[in-house]
Amino acid sequence: MGDKKIIWVKPFDPANHKPETEGQAGRCGWHGTNEGVPCGETPFASVKFHYADFQPVYSACERAVREISERYGFPIPPGH
């Protein structure tokens, strides 16, 4: 599918996520859907990616935001 690229990172808002997704339900979709490991942490951000013809928006707990920042090189908000 090609390399993932980050389009935007916003404070978590369930409205940024499609119905019946972990983000819409207030769960961390980065660890759950993307990594396949359920996460009990509260989402901190909504992160929109682009690869191939797909533009998913993942909900991400604070730990996931740090992992995504390290992997894809975007700055995380101060204090997190």
C-alpha cells in the first residue's frame, strides 16, 4: 500500500471518526485497529494518514501519539 504520510493531527474529537470505529466509540484505534492490540487508554488526538488511495483517521492515546511522532516525524504538543 505504500508509505503512510500524516495529513493532520488534531485534538481528539469523535466527530473526526467514521461510525462504528474505535475513534467514534472513544477508544484508541492506533493500538486497537492498526496495531491489533486493544488499548484501554483514552484517545488524546485524531490523526489522519494518507497512503495509496486510503485516508484513515486513527484515534490515538498519548502513548500512541508519541509512537506515531517517533515513527513518522511530526512534532507532538508541548507537555505530552
